[in-house]
Amino acid sequence: MDPGIYHALAQQGDYDPNRQQQHQQQQQPPPGQPPQGYYQHGAPPQPGYGHPPQGYQPPAAGPYGGPAAAAPTSGTPSQFSNPYAPPAQYGGPQQPQDYQQQQVAGLTDQMGGMGLTDGSMGGVGATPGTVSRIAKKKHRHAFHEIDQAPALAPAAPGMPPPQAPFSPGAQPYGGQPGPYGPGAPQQYTPAYQPHQHQYQQPSSQFPVPANPPFVPAHPPASQAQYNASTSGRPGSSGGQVDVNSIPSIPQARDQAQAHYNTNPYPTLAQYSPPPTTTDYAVLDQGNVSPKFARLTMYTLPATSDILASTSLPLGWVLQPLAKQRPDEAPIPVLDFGDAGPPRCRRCRAYINPFMTFIQGGGKFVCNMCSFPNDVPAEYFSPVDMTGRRLDREQRPELMRGAVEFVVPKEYWARPLEKGETVEDRALRWLFLVDVTMEACKRGGLAAVVAGIKKAIYGDLPEGEEPVEGSDSQRLPKGTKIGIVTYDKDIHFYNLNASLDQAQMMVMPDLEDPFVPLSTGLFVDPYESRSVIEPLLDSLPKLFTQIKNPEPALLPTLYAVLDAMEKTGGKIICSLSTLPTWGPGRLHLREDTRILGTEKEKVLFTTEHQSWRKLATKMVDAGVGIDFFLTTHAYIDSATLGYVSSTTGGEVFLYNNFIAERDSSRVSDDIVHDVHRETGYQALLKVRCSNGLQVSAYNGNFLQRTTLGDVEFGVIDADKTLSVSFSYDGKLDKKVDAHFQAALLYTARNGERRVRCLNVVAAVTDIGKEVLRFVDQDAVVALMAKEAASKMVDRPLKEIRTYLTEKTVEILASYRKNFSGPSPPSQLILPDALKEFALFTLCLLKNRALRTGPMSSDLRTQAMRNLKAMPLGDLSRYLYPVIIPIHNLSERHGFPDESTGALSVPPTLRASFARIDEGGAYLFDNSQVCLLLLHARVSPNLLVDLFGEGYDALGKLDPYMSELPELDTQLNVQVRNLLRWLSERRGGRKVKLQLARQGMDGAEVEFAAGMVEDRGGEERAYVDWLVHVHRFVQLETKK
């Protein structure tokens, strides 16, 4: 990432918070000359990442005191003056009299002297059965202090060793020769383990319950006491569990990010991939980047019995079109002409880096099925004495784990007609806009129209032609768009560039609708701009006078499908109210009496056959649909979501839509939807080594038969799916196991391609070796997708029981089979799965699976999120990112001079015990970003963040979604942190939502994200470990 994207603090009166610095151009090695009859499509060099922009200087000392001192080696962090000291008349925060002496009731007895250890034996404390004491409490200012972030400890045993300073922008990752050619990088040998430093947490707590809706029936005196009684407290002493010593997800994330800020990830490294929330550069060495595909384990057991002894699932989580960093080498696109790429004649696997050549290069042996194939004459190359082709380094398909092949004509969904070009097959977009009375009155129509204009034209001045290949060319050449509106009638528009204004044609026949236009429905958006923009601007005013309250959605979808049946494409559909008009009308089927019961599962899917048939027809035509639901009441997200998920689309639900707060979010989501990498008419095939077979797929797609290939109307960069494997034989431990995913799809520019993702894994007959290289995030994602898929036909109670039992089985299997002798009171956690139990608890507390009554729209939306959202978003969705902004040091929120990465303060654990009185926090769970402001937050902080005149919470606009651009250090820092969060979301712009203590409903969302605390019937983190440990003890005694 280029540090120039972040705002810089004004220097010498030259402040411009939005200025963009010039990207440093990365240097790529010249590609080798390919053999005749073979050419490579390549993208131009991408801007570099990691270097500060030219002329960049670290921010000058601001009004908040001098720069932070170097991190001390021991004791409490150094401090400097607090710019947000509260007025003297406020006095210090009052703690309950019994707070300091409060103990975790009965927790010592529950734990039974349990020690929390890693997989290497020995407790955290000095002796088994005890826990370590943390340092004495720090001196506190009246409200809060500005702490220096603790320095990361040197590389712990197992962490990849520190290397020379690494500048990610200096070279493209993946552009270097791989492990089989000269210049291959040295491989890391140790297994991944996080650093072992501890993070000193602040000791002040919330003084009062944050909000009545989420307080238990008989609350204690304060929210802090409630959390302390269930979760333990930082700084607790003997007899209590030290929560600083149990596994921490934020600490693991921060440590991994600190390492990968200066080091790339080589894909053949002998340690597990980085956490999915990490921003890292990838060096493709023949194994695919973990951004595209992750195995649950990178050392496979040779037999099913060994796998059963670990209780771990064997699976593969795929995100085939995942977004890359700008400084990574793009995926090469290779064209082998009409012959197509070389493939195995038996299993049809595509050529890849792990196929071997024999008989002087005349044959290649398939790495999947071991079948020897003849090498085509045009692909022949001599081999050296080691059996390696002499042209290997000039062949990306033999060096890279991810490549794309342009496929021959027989693989096209529809052959090119006479006179038709590839550009004519570019992706078509149809914007289907709800113009009912509800959409007009509540502002949903205006928000959608603004998003369409922004997605198509952006900041391109009217009358200017976009420059091909530049930012002004926001859509690929050849892209065509259409606009259709609907209420109880269907309105088609002729957008031909020769017209003075758009022509509306109304289709009132809903029983048998048809398209009344032969031409002019789909047009070039730039040629017809003079027609399209006035139409979009006029829609809110035009339909405000008509006031049709009920939309006829199903007939409209059948009509537009008829218009796209021969071409395929993508539909973006807005909807503001339940479609209760015409054929296929929906009705209110949510019965509050069955919410939270075993019968609730009928609300998570649809039994309406007309909607089911529509979804199948859309996939057949290569059409997908995304819904933008700007609703304030029940809208049957289950039925609508069935159509979008089956076609590979997505539902964007804006529950309780408020135009002043949510309009910009809707617009930005439409922009992201249109401009993310998208393909259509897609089919996925997964192949694996002999001895393994595919047992299940989970995700959003159409699968016509059990274990058949999965089909998508559309697929985009944010979609994931999981593949589970089972044994149908035995793997040879002397031979690696191989996996290949082939996605056949039509790219945005109309070119028909197949994207191949290749992964290799070692094979062993030693179970303990399997556990060394487990990918925790992949295991959690696989279990989450399986659980979400079961929601439509199994009760929630059964699914929750399954997740709990699976967690116990995995930890008990490790304890019983691989950890060696240890005291029964100790809970032994595998190194690679230290946070696994916490992730399972987060999954149980997620909106999709938590107990109690809940709107079926919200639960269904959460279910589909678990099934298809990107892996990084899923991790944050389960365990949110919480960043304190009231105690930022001067270096936080600005790019680091040595790495170019933004300096981010240590993130906090999701517990109210970590919340300072008078604090301010950013909370991001990948779906919503909250700004929590404590009731006693400093007025100085509010002024610096929001501007003069905003020195009290009551003066803030409750519908604010963006920070104003001010010339204050805190404002610039927080805006940079928001930009950083947007980049973590794959480029989706973060919109703020205020959560002022005791004032905003969003505070309930914040409280629900405190997953380490007890909530309702759900256990706190420590109690959960106690619960799991009890069952582990029972299992090990069997």
C-alpha cells in the first residue's frame, strides 16, 4: 500500500489533508522471451508500496506534547502530558468501594487449579496450577493517559527470523524466480509462533451500565463489575485467572502485522500463512497465495485414521478472485491459441509447477493422478540433468501458483457470432431501481441514484471522454449498462445516444411481461452520458408524484432476465419494502412465536417455487443479482437472499435505513460493487491427489447434483467458498499431496478464461506433525460455513452443540494423543490453535447462531455473511477490531518512515474491562464501524476531532457518517486510521456511526461485539475455557 493515500499533517501553513503523493514506481525484472506460438498478457507495472512519498517528513510536534519516548525495557510505559485533561470541577472517576477487592466468585474452584499453557508443557505461572501476576497498576491521570505502545519483543522461537529491512515497494512479489529456478529465495524453516510479550492494559473501567437494553435482569453496581465477575480483571492477583495470560486474538494480529510490515510471505515457507486480517506481500513460489486459497493443514496425514486422531477437518477455503496488493505481480494471463493449455488426458488437470517432465522432456507426469502424458510438439523444451525444462523461468505456468489461461472457443458459454468481438462480450450491468412511494419518501431512491452516477462517472467532468487505462476509465471498454425502474408497473428506458432525452416505455402486463425495446436498452455509458445523467437526476422528482406503494418484483426480474438471457451480466436491484404486488408476491411470514424455537429454521430459506425457478434460470443464463435493501421493516431477506446467493450475488441490508445517515454508505457500496473484480458465466472444478476426494462444498452458488461442479451466475473478488475432503485411499508419505481449483469464467472485458490455483502439501504418518502446520483461520472459516449451511434444515440448538463438541474433540484429541504427560488441571492448547476456542465462542455469539429471539431478516443476513464473506472480513466479523483514539501518540496514524505502513496503536481485547472512562474508540466488525464516545469524554478531544463548537456529545450530529477535514493532529490521525480500516476491507469505504454512551442505539451493537464478556445466556471467555476444559478432562479419561 502506498503511504501517499494517507493524509499528512499541515506543515508551515501548507495543510492539505487530501493531497496525494506520487507513487514510487516498482521495478520489475524483464520477462523472459516466450517460445513461439505463445504470448502473455500482462498488466502495466503497479505503484509501489512501502516507501514514504517524495518530500514526506514526519509530523511536527503538535499541540499534544512532544513525541513519545522510546519504549522502556521494563516497568510501566513512559508518559507525556495529556492534552485532554478534563476540567478540574469534574473530579476523578469514582470507583465502587468494593471494586478493588472484588474477586471472581467461585472461579478458582471452577478452574480446579487449572493452568493455561501452550502445547509445550508447563503452565503460565511459575508452577503448574498457578498463574503469573502482572506488573503493579500504573499511575492514572484523572480520566485517562496517553500511553506509549509497548515495543515488540525480539522474534520468539518459531517466528520467522528477523531479516534485513524489507521495502515492499522495491520489487514485485511473484516476479522473482521460484523455488525451482536460479535465484530462489531461501526457505524459512521454523514453524510459526507468535511473540511472547505481554500488553499492559489500562485498569480503569466503565463506571455505569452502558445501556439498559443489554444489561442483565439483576445487574451489579456497574458494567465493569459485571464483566469482572464473569471475565476476570486485568491486574488480578492470586486466586483469579489473569486474562492477560490467556490467548489473545488482538495480540496475535498485532504481532503478525508488525512482522509482515517488513517481511513478505514466501508461499513455500515451512510455517503457516499469516492471519487473514494481516496486510502482507506475497512471494509466489509455485504455491498459490493464501489470499486466494487456504488449506486447513499444510501437512496432511497419510491415512484417515491419523486424521481422525486429530479430529481436525480437512478442507480448502477459496477466494478465487481475491484482491491483490498493488505492488504484487499481477496474475499472468496466458494464451496458448486454439490448442489450449497442456492438460492431463486422464484427470484433466491443467499444467502447473508440480508436474514433472521425463524422457528428455517428451512426456510430463501429472501430479494429481501420476499419469504420463505426451508433451505437445509446440510445447516441447529440452530438460537439464535434473529433469527441469530449460525454459522453465520463462514459463509462468511452471513458476506461479496462480495463473489464468485464455480458453479455446469450445469452452465459451456461447460462441462468438459473425462480426462479434471479445469486447462485445464485456460484462453488462442492469440497474433495477425501486421507485415506490416508500423508496421516494425515505430517501432510498436518491441514495441509489447517487451511487449509480458515482459508480459510472465518478469525478469525470461532463463532456470529457475517459482516457483508456486511466482512473477516468472506470468501466472496461465495451461495457454496456441499462436502467429499469419498477413499482406496480415496469418502466424500460431507451438510452440511445442519438436521443435528446431518455424515452420511457411502461409494461403494465405482469402475467406475461416482455421487453418492449430491441435497441437502446443497453448502451455505452460514456457515449450516452448526456441521456443517462439527466434521467438519473429526474427519477426522485418524477416518482414522488406517482406514489405507488407496492412493488411487483418477481415479474420485473423475469422481464429483465429475458433481456439478458443471451448475453449474461449482473443486476443491481434496490428495494425498500416487501414486494407484495403481482405474481410471486411475498407476504409477512415471520411469526414471533417461533423465533428462537426449533421451527425457526423455516424462516431462513424460501419454499416459493417461482423464486427458486428464477434463481436457476439466472444461473443458466450467466446472470447474477445483488440486492440493496433500504428497509425499516420486515422484507423477507430469506427469499431475496436465496436468489442472490444461488446466482453468486450478495445482499446489502441497511436495516432501519435513515437517509441522512446511510445514503452515503449505500452510494459507496454500489461503487465498490461495480468496480471490484467480477466475472460471470462461471463454473468451478476442484481436483486433488489420488487417495483424496471432494466430500462437500459450502458457499453461495448453484450445485445441481451432490458433489457436482458448482456454478455461478456471477462471482466477484469478495466471494469465498469452502471445499471439504475425505479419504478414499491412502496417501504416500514420500509424495506430496496436490490440489488444483480451476475457475472457468468470463472476465469483465469479455475474455473467456480459466483461473488455476495450485497448492502442494506435505504428507506424514506422524499426527503431531499435522498439528504443527494447521491454519487456524481456515479451520474456523470451514466450520463457520458448515454451520451456516446447516441452518436451513437443522435447529440452532443442534448446530451450537455441534460446534461446542467439535471444539472439545479437537482439544481433547491433542491432549490425549500428542501433548505428552501433564497435570490433569492444565488446559493444553496446540501452538497453531491457541485462539481457536475463543473463535468458536465468537461464532456461538454471532448474530447467526446466538440464542434468543431475533428478526429472521437479521439472522438470515448473518448466515449468508458466514457462508460467503472474505476471510479477513469473517475474522473481524467474529472478533472485531477495537482501536483507542484518545491516547494516540504522535507517531500513530501516520506512515512509518522505514516501512511505509501506517503506524496503528495496539488493538484492544473485546471486553468492557478494557474500556477507559472518558475514552474514545473505533470499533470495526467489517460490517459497521462505530465511534464509541464515553459519556465523560474530554471536551478538548471532541473539539479536536469534530471542530470548534462541538465540545459536548449532545452537540454532535447523530447521523454523522464521516469526520470533517480539520487541521488538527487528532483529526488527521483518525481519518488515516479510517482509511486503513477501509483498505483492510478490500477497499470498501468505511462509514462511521456514532455510539455515544447512553444516547445512541449503536451502543447496543458495540456491546454485542464485546465477545469476551458474558452476554445473556452466553459465557464469558474465561468461563468458556472452564467449560471446555471440563469436557476435555472427561474425554481424556475415556
